[in-house]
Amino acid sequence: MLKQTGAIAYYTVLEALRNRLVWLIVAVALLAVGMGGFVASLALTESLPIQAALVAAFARLAAVFILATFVVTSMAREFADKGLELVLAMALPRAAYLAGKLLGYGAIALLPALLFGLLVLLFAPPLQAALWTVSLLCELWIVAGFSLLCVLSFRNVMAALSAAMAFYFAARSIAAFQALGKSQLDDGLWSQHVIKAVFDVVGALLPRLDQFTRTDWLVYHSGSAAELPAILVQTVLCMGVIGGAALFDLYRKNI
């Protein structure tokens, strides 16, 4: 089973290389540098922090979108070509297939994480850049896993990609919504309590991606290694839930 899982992961990575995903990531990195340099040239003071914030934010969003799009379109193409039916017609457990896909997409996530990590190293100390890079990698693993779950559930590119991006932006901004709901309690309206309760429930279900890949680590050098264990634990728990849900969905389908 381990050999079969490794083979699926290998061909998943090979597909990304054949689709020139590396060149796309390099092009995004160069675009981020160009944008950062242009904005920095307009700034009168503190041009380096501004450049670091812009490059980091753009690189993070680009990495998430590229990886989610690749996962969704790759799986959709496999569905359309009947590749999944062919693979599962062999003596291959569906769990091995899913594990291979997750390992492959996780390996692909290393490409943007490492490249963009080297990029932010131009604007921040090595410790802050390393923490940002590891955090970005964990964030990309969660996005890749959820994108795989979405495409297995919907089998539609637009629906799966929209759901994956909605999940990502909700997880990144849920803390702000919770704070907003708490601030509105002074009005004394029962509807505000309901809204706050809804935000609290959603916040309990979603990973706290607002604690991942924070730009202030690069700008203010405020990151520390003590923040890494919480990020890793959230990643492991989230990937466990996503993997279990995807496996349940895969086994219940008649393929």
C-alpha cells in the first residue's frame, strides 16, 4: 500500500512539473518583487517595511490561489478523463489513492512556500522569514486538503474552487468578525447576540488561519518560535478532519 501511495504522489507531482507550475510560481515571485519595488519607490519613509508587507501579502494570496486552482482543475481533469475509475478498478484501496493525492499536493505546496520564503528573506531577518515560510506551508497544506475535499464533493470546477476560497477567506477573517460581533453587543439587541453566537460557532469549526503567515512578523519582527507549536497542532487536527471527511465521501461514491 505504501508503494502504491508513493506512486500516486509521484505522478501527482510530475503532473505539476509538466504543467509548468514552477514557472508560474517564479513569474508570480518576480511580479511581487516588481510591485514591491514600485510601491517602495513611492514611499517617503519606511520603504522596506511597506515593501515587505506588500510582497508577503501578495505572495501568500497568490500561493493559495495557485495551489487551490491546481488541485481543483487537476482532479476535475482526472474525473473527465475517467482516470479515477481506471485507478480504482485496480487492486488499490481508496484510502491509498487519497493518501497519495494528499502527499502529492503537500509536496507541490513546498514549491511556492520555499520560493516565497526565500523572497521574504530579502526584507526580514532569517528567523522571521523561516517562521513565515513554515506557517505558509502549513496554510497551503490545509488549503490543498480542503480543495481536494471540495472537488470530490462537488465535481465541478467553479463550485469547488469557490467553496475552497470561501473557506480560506472565512478562516482568515473570522477573528475580525468575532471582534465586530462582540463590539456590537453594547446596542442591547437580541439579534446582535445571535450574530455573535453564529460567529463563535463558525470560529470554533474553522482553523484560525489569521494566526498563520502573519505579515507583522516580517514588518515588526514580532514572531517567535513559541507560536509554531500551535500552528502545527492546528494543521494536524485540520488535516485529520479534512482527510476523514474526504475518505468518507470517496468511499460512499459509486465510481
